[in-house]
Amino acid sequence: VGYHKAVTLPTTAHTYKSNNSMSSRSSRRSSRARRGSGEIVAPGYGTTADVQKLQKDLGGTLPVNAVTAMLRSEGRGIRGASDPDTTTTAQTSSAWADFIHDEGVGGTGVLGLAGSSDEPASKKQKTDDSNAADSQEQSNYDLSVLVPSKKKAPTGTLVQCGTLDSTVVGRKAIKSTETAVYHLNVPTSLLPKVAIAQVCTSCNAAHIIAIDRANQAYGWGRNEALCLGEEVGESKVIPTPQIIASHIQTAALGKSHTIFLQLDGSLHAMGQNKSGQCGWRQNVKSSGSLKVCQVSNKDVKFARIACGEDFSVALDEEGILYTSGSSEFGQLANGETGEYFVSANKLAYANSYGFADRTIFHQSAKDSSRNDQMKKTTQITQEIRLQDVACGKHFAIAVEAPRENGSATRVFSWGSGNYGCLGHGRQQDEYYPRMVEAMPMGLVGTKIAAGSTCSLVLTSNGHVYYWGQHQSSKDAVMKPQLVEALANNQHDVKHIGSGSSSVVCSTSLGSTVVWGQGPYGELGLGSKKSSSKPAFVETLEGIKVLDLACGQGSVVYVVEEEKNLPALDTAAVETALG
């Protein structure tokens, strides 16, 4: 399959329009149920009645069991009595069957890849689920993914799309006729002489952090509540990258706070602490200097961090979850919001002023209703360890740590459920991390990303699953949906990111694909400010991306070689915005 410049997203199988509407797939299932279809015996939830009808349509000469065998082969073919007995599987021209094989998902019900866990499952599926659960209980976690590598991370050139005037981000639209030097409509090199290893920002942040080979942190953007520190001055905007910290392993950014993970595994923060998002005591409202975060377990070393608008999440080297900050939507993962009245018409919440460990995880109860709106949850009794975490505006998602036996990893989500961003088929908030059961069986998730109200999971085979909403003109995807525009064109995705209204994916072959809204030029498509369908960033075609991050009004990359990318006129930008 070749590459195509015009790629499209498939129509979503699960979209949200109103509480009373049903998806087209649900309608088809209901219609089939009314026909009395009988037991499910074939992929795609084909029933005995379906097989019998197909057998008649084929002339009625083939036995029913032969038709069933062909359906179950899913394009691989079946061996007749006269065929040689060989263990080598014949090559198939079915792209869908190839994809199923790559994902490690076999057996019946493969069309459930569209995220239809609420559909009836065959006896074979139930057996597979049970065996998978037993295997996971017996296999230990491989936590080596959380141990810092002794090898230096590959470095490259810092590149940005979007505006450097962070005063306008989220507050003022940029006219299409504006051509100021600080509006970067195409990928532009910022620090061509500095070897950058990592870039950090988020859908909540109008500021950016880049970390170089020497573990120095460069910061620029909106310096609200001194979230970029006071050493660079108390200016509300830092237009170009400036060194603000050292000995930094990585960073996570909220709306007006920044968390730093230092090389020794400790957490430090600066910015606003109004809701406890910096992990300081309640009497410390804000700070422009780095202060150590309060942690319930003093000897713990951290490995991953992420920030929502006003809360923060961290994983230690054992894969244990910690949270601090606002609890308004259940984003602390402690089972409550703790809301209470401070006056007759004012509510407050039991926010956390310090990082506390959260070890309770939930899944749908086995005897729960098939209706997503009515499903109840129950606690998972086994210990859960995580390998990655990401935060949207008021929610978080996490992927389970890999197992030593290479079995599937689970995805969990909690917090605000707006626009289906949690992937549970409903908009209800979740107060504990809840397993996203609509994820297809057998997948091994390796990375996750979150936009303001959308989520993405990257699998070990380079495929991307999406749910939620990042384009206001589109219906919300209520359950995980394969991004077929990437999978069907054999894109091996390596990096994913989502901003407030955009999604970005980069592949192993040097293709970068974007879609969504880019009012500040963050899509990097030149004068084009939006793309409803995935589009290639032509300027980056053939350039390998080593890291990427999406923020408010910006997308930043670390690229292996800049080739002929335009360079920023730093002096002109600082003169214009200084």
C-alpha cells in the first residue's frame, strides 16, 4: 500500500449527539436482535441465520460448515483435503487481515476493533478474556521501562509552529492577513546550535519547556504566576527560549504551573498553587522559584509526570500513581470530589496539597447493565502498576506497565467525562481510575496523549486509537476508535500529541500528520488554519521527529536534521515582543 497525500479519518463508530440517540452500529445490532438471529458464530458478530442466508446466496451447494469456515478464515483461505499439510500460512492480499495479525488480535469478533465492547460476545471471546485475565494475574510487571536509561537520549534541533506572542493565545484571534515575524505558520528552527533532547508542553499551557543534552531546561511563552520562574524577570511573556533550570530529567506544564522531575527522581515546582497543583502546603499560594513538592512517601523516586489545568499526576519508579491539586471532577483518583459549601452559594472541594499515592482501580461490574449510562463499577483486586500518564484539561489517562510475558496492557481513565474523553461511552465523571474496556483485546499500549477533551493511545505496532473530541465541528467519539487513515496506509507511528484543538502524529519514515484547528498557525500548514482530515506537514516530509509536544497555540518538535527549515529571527522577535 503506497502513501497518499489525501488521507481521511473513518466515520466514527461511536459518536455522541444526544443522550437519546443511538449509534448506527447500535441500530444495526438492535435490528438484528429483533430478527432472532441466534448464536454468534462468525467474525463481525455473524449469526447462524446470517451464515445460512449467505449459503443460499452462494447457490446452496456448499455445506453450512464450509461457509462458516471461510468466514472465520478472514481472508487467509482454508486448506482442503487434497492440499499439502504445511505449517506455513499462505500470503494474503487482505490488508485488514494483515492489520489484525500485526495487532495480535485473532479469533472471532475482530470487528470489535472499532471499540464495541458493549456488543454481545461469543463463547470463544469469553474464554479468551478469561485466559487473558489469568495470564495477567500470573505474570509479573516489567518495570524496566520506568528506570532512567544510562544512555543519553538522541538529540536534535528545536522546531516550533504557532505564535510566539503568548498574550493572544486563547484570548484573541489572529487575522489571516497578519504576517508578523513571531507568527510561525510553518515549522521554524529556534535554537539551531543547541542539541535538544526533549520538548514539554500541554493542551493546558501557553508556555513551553525544552531540555538540552546537558539537562538544562529552556523556557518561553506566557509567564503567568511566574510558572517560568522569576530569574528571567517578572515579565508576563518570555518570547524566546531562556535557560530557567538545570539538572532536569523532564517537565510537565499546567495552565499556570510547572512541575520539574530532577535527575535524582525528586519533584520541584514553580507557579500557582491555588488548588495544590504544585504539591506545596496550602499556605504557599505561588512561587517564582523552584520549591520541592510534598510527597506522602518521602523516599520515593519518580519516573513520569503530567499536568492538567489545575492538578498534577506522577508515577514513581514502581509504577505507583500519585496526584495533587484540584479534586473538582474526581481527577485526584481518590474516589471523591469532597465538595462542600463555604457559603450559601459557593462550593469548594477537598483539594490535595501534596502528592499522595492512589492505589484503587475500577472496572465495570460483571453483572452490570449493558447500557453504558447505567453501568456500575467494582474495584480491581489485583495490584495495578502503570508505565505512562497524560492529562487533559480536567481528566487523566494512564496505560498499564508491560508484563514480562508480553501480554496486553490495560488503559485507565478518570476525572471529567466531557465529550467522551474517558472512553467509557458516557459523559459521566469517574472518581477512580477506570479500565477502558472498549479497547480491543490483545493490544499493547506504549504511549498515551491527551488533548483538552480527547485521548490517544499508541500501540506497540505503531497504530493509534482515539476518542473524545478536539474539533468542535465533529461529533464526539465516545469509545476508542482506530485512526484508519494512518493504519490503512501502513504508517508506523512513533510519537503522538494533542493540543487544545489539534492532533499530531509522526512516523518512523519521517512523515508528520496533523488535523484539527490551528488558529495560531500551530498545524504548520502555512496559511491554512485548520484541517478536518489528517494532512501531511509538507515542510517536515522526510525529516525524522525525535520528540513532539502540543500546547495552546503551538506545536514543538525535536527533529533529527533541520535541512532547509527556516530559522527564527530571534533579535527581531525580542524587539517586537520585548
